[in-house]
Amino acid sequence: MRNFVILIVLALFVAAPAMAQGTTPKAEFFAGYEYLHLNPGGTGCHGLGLNLAYNVNDWIGGVGDFGFCKETGLPSGVSAHDFNYMFGPRVTYRNYGKLNPFGQLLLGGQHEGGSGGLSINSFALSLGGGVDYKYNDHFYVRVIQVEWLRTHFAGFGQNNARIEAGLVYTF
């Protein structure tokens, strides 16, 4: 799986020079707070969200998205964490104003680990969007990003919610 992730990242770097010239940033790097609402049970998971997007033109790009969070609200002595890694297309409406809304569809995986040797993996699918506020030519504030996150652990599907907010650096 690690080789697959490396291949995707390298493919995105190779495609970067071929992108359209103009006022659209060629790439965007996001770092911020991530909250997952995990079902069943409604467990909260707080952590860090990262993504790197390469814009092919003014409205479409490819995204590599990674998140790590620690589950809260578990019984005493029990700990768990989640790591997700997903890739896919992003569509952005760039009206060249201060707000840039976007939508994305991401596919990949989610790993859950914890106390007692817990270590399981699942397919993950994410569908959602958000809004970036342009602070200046290189910095945006990701006001909100809300997504439906579908996972499939232990033979059962889970419908989860994922919310992120933070800073975006464009180059």
C-alpha cells in the first residue's frame, strides 16, 4: 500500500508542470483541525487533517488527503486512533472573489488502531465540500469542510461525518 501512495504522489508531482498558466494556484497545501463523528456509537475523534491538491485548470484538480485523530469518550483504560488516506478529484468555483467553494470525491482507506492490539483496515469513501476564504495571494483560510465518510469495518458499513478547518498555502 505504501508503494501505491508513493506512486500517486509522484504522479501528481510530474503532472504539476503541465498545468495551465494563469491566476489559479498550481498547488494547494492544507493543514488544520479534523473532527470525525464515528458511527455506530457517536464516538468523537479529534486530530490533524492534511491535504495536497494540484490544480489542472481553473476548476478541477487532484487531491491527496490524509488525517490522523485520537478517539475520545472511550471507557477508562481504552484508547484508539484513526488514520485515513484518500485520493480523488476536486472541483472548485473560482469567481476570483474572496470565497472559493469546492466539492470533492475521495477514495482510499482508513486504519483504526488502539489498546489491546486493535489494528483493522477498511475501504473509505468521502463525499463533500467546503469554502476557502482568500486572505492574500498565498494564504487562504479553510472556513469549513464537511464530508460524509463511508467506511466498512468488520463486515458492516458505517456512515460517519468529517469536519475540517485550517490554513491553506498556495503556490
